[in-house]
Amino acid sequence: MRVPLETLQAALRIRDGRFLEVMRSLEDPANFQNPAKIGSLQKERGLLQPFHDLVPELERVVKDRAGAKELLSSARDAKDKEMTTEAEAELASLDVREEDLRKEAEELLLADDGLSHRDVILEIRGATGGEEAALFARDLYRMYQRFSERKGWKVEVMDTSASERGRLKEVVAQITGPSAYRYLRYERRPRGASTPPSPPWRSCRRRRRWTSPGSPRRCAWTPCAPGAPGARR
């Protein structure tokens, strides 16, 4: 079912209101001597910033679209072909922009579930296959590293175990960054060399778990769990 635009705007305004409250708290001298509170407020500001930026943009497009519809109606009543063509083109452009913003709003609101913005504890363990499995686990970890770099996240190794040839038998890492768990929450699955590992952003879009067929020689298990609030950074 399609969410009414008015409902989306109301939900966005609630979060925008909280953003303004956070900004006032950050500017309140009474909080300057409380580094922990300031840090918490700054993090919340970062999470709410996309809502704050989206509200005026969506409202502007909605207003412009209403104006374009009125202009089109007037042009048709006046039987002005040139103005009608221009108004139709403008309205079509605004329809596309409104749809893009609607999708962005829905994505932001769906991700705002209390877990999506937490950090991630990533574990990769090589399974059967000896050195080949350790090699595959190393390549898999590097894939997550590169993806994290692209997203601007920080990867901190908490524990690791190397094979005899210096490959990776097991690694536990903490991934810290905005919406890290939102993108990696569906990465709980075994991976096998018989089916090349898909990048995490693709599996996130599919929203389903994948189980490797058969028993490939090289495989690894990659559970992702949300870091606890206030976890070590």
C-alpha cells in the first residue's frame, strides 16, 4: 500500500522538530561542561540531519507542483498551446522529483528503527578447506573493508587468527559509522566459492538470506550483529 504524502510529511516534521530541539541543546551553555551529553547530541544531530534537509525540499516540490497544475489548467482554459506544453513539461519534471523525494523519505523512515544506526560486530570464520578456506575468508574480509571505506566507516579489528601461511582463519571486527547496521544487518549467512560473494549493498536491497548450495570446498560464515549502544569507538 502506498503511504499518503501527507503522512510522510508529518513523520518527517516530527523528526525535524527533534532536530531543532537537539540544535538548541547543543547551543545551551549548560551542556558545555558535559562532554558525554554533547557527544550523544552530536551523534543524534547527524542521524536527524537527513530528515531536516529533506523537509524543506519536499515541501518546495509539493508547492511548485501545485502551482504547475494551476498553470496547466489556466493554459488549457485559455487554449494557449505553447504555455500548455511548457506547463506539462514542468509538471512532468516535478512529478519525477516528487517521486524521488518520496522514495528517499520512505527509505529514511524505514531505517529509523532504533537499530539501523548502530555499529556492527562482524565475524568471519573460515570453514572446511584448510588454506583455501583461509584465503577465501581473507578475501571476504577485504571486500567488507573496501565497502566500509566507500561508506566512510571505520573498521577496527578486535580479534584475529591467521593460518600457517599467513591467511585468515578468523577475524572479529567492529565497523563504526552512520547507518552501518542498516546496510549490513542482512549479512548473516554462509558464503561459498562456488557462488561468488555479492557485495553487501546488493544483499541489503534483496532483503533476504542466501544459503550456498552443496558443500563448496572454500566457504566462510559472516554473522553481523548490532553493536551495543555506547559501545567502544
